[in-house]
Amino acid sequence: MLTPLKNGLANALSPAALYWLRSVKRAIMSEPPLPWPYGAQQEPGTSMSSPPAIAAPALLPSEDGRPIQDIALERYKLRQLPSPDSYYTYEDVLIVAAQEIAKMLTLCVQYVNGSHVYGDVAEFGTMGGFTAKTLATSMVFDLQRQPLGKSASGENPFRVLRLFDSFEGLPEITSPVDLTSPHVVSGAWAKGGCKVLAAPELRERIGRIIPPHRFEIYDGWFADTVKTLPPETRFALIHFDGDLYQSTMDALAPLFQRGMVSTGAVLLFDDWNANRALPSTGERRAWRELVAEFDIEASDCGDYSIAGKRFIIHSYRGIPADPE
């Protein structure tokens, strides 16, 4: 009775899918793996090539140039996607460390939506655009998941992705704290380092994912660009990848001073464990001084990937009330 069913299933599946299904069965039964291509005989002293990966259908921009957001929401509405969760993929991720960063950023975007944290999403230091693209992709379903009627983005009821970078690489390093850090002493961090994408390239890449009104790029040094933010700006998530102690202070001190970090906001440090994780250098040193200066109360939510650290902000001196 089962034989016709098995034969029908085998005929209906592609060779790659059939290989995967039978490999799972053999693994459960503790049997040796099948060679690939399926049915081929392995010669002594040779190795079989890997089977093709079976990937989930990707959401790609259509020929008319619409952003991924429009296509994703259209497919979701037509029930061509079973749930927003099935959309999130990391097809550009090639290494485990980057995958862990992508997962953490995605989960944090979902957290600020689920916990009704007010404000926008910011990244300081965009470099090659990988994490900026991850944040943009994670924000595609804000329109389905964000429960707020309005946010710090004004008339637009959905979060805006705000990307800050000099697009000139690292600044001239003058802080005594930075000058003694191992990464600077070794030359790994130097003026002009970490320069990858130009602002127009970043704009083009993010524009493939979310429409232009949902993101903004701030071209310049952190100390200058944060001053241009209107006073009503609030941030629900800040991903900081500025490497240096001085860059950390230039970006974050004005935000806390101006009360722009919301209650419950997530603050992620990309280079927390850089410089051999010495507490006297980089982001670790900057955070300790910020906590003391602004009397910050925050939950340490632990490390992620190989160098990152995540905090949730509860209160600080001058924190404003959540907007109605």
C-alpha cells in the first residue's frame, strides 16, 4: 500500500529535494549519508560534490523597480507568504559571526515593535552596508507589526531608519584613550580606515528594500550630524559601529543629553569586545562614562556574535516621558 505512495512522492520531487528527504531519514536511522549526485557510485579515494542547497523562495525587486517592502506586503496580503517570519532571510551572510549579528538585529527590531518602544531605528557607522541592509529588511513588516499610531517620525506613522556615517572612514585619532588601544597601536584602526560604501551606493542598496520616505542618510562626522536632529527625535533602537571611544562619545552623549533615547530602547555595541575586550578602551570605556554621567539604568542583555553587546535602557537623567 505504501509503495505506490512512495513512488508517487519520489516522482513528484526534484532530485535535490528527494536527496534531502532521504538524507534526513538516513540520519535518523544512523545510516551513512547518500552520495551526490543521488545514485552515483563513489570511486575509492574521491569525494562527491555537495548537493545543491534547497533555499526558500527569495523576494526580489520586480522589473518595475518597486522596493522589496511593496512586493513583500502584497504577497503577504494575497497569502502567498504564510507569515512575516517566513520572509526574513540572510542570503548574503557567508559566515557565522555575521549571521549572529543579523539575527540579533532582526530580533531587536521585532522586540521594539512588540514592546511598543517609541522612536526610530539608528545605525552609527555603516561601512559596507551589511547591517544597514539587515535593519532595513527587518523593518519591512513594521507596517503589519508596529502597533503605534504615530512615532517620532512625525506624520509618517512608521519607524524611519536613520543611517549615520562620515563616508570618509575613521576620523583622525586624537583621543588619548584611543591612541593607547591595541587596535590603534597595531594600525588596524587608522584615519580613513573602514571606508567601503559611498553615500549614494548605500542609498541605492537600502532603497531596494524599503521606500525612500522610510530611511534617511546623515553624511558627516557624528559630532556634527547628531546636532541636526530635531528636538522631538526619539530612538527605539541604536546600533553603534563607530569603533573608537571618541566616536562613541560623539554620537551617544548628545543623544542622552537631549533625551532622544526612549524608555525600553535597545542599544547595541558592535565592537564591545574589540581591543582584547579591555575595559579601559573603546566602547566599553565610553559606556562606563556615559552611565556615570547620565545616571543610566539599563539591563545587560549579554553578548552576541564575537564582539557585540546589547543593553535595554530603562531610565537616565533627563529621560522624557513617552509621547502620547
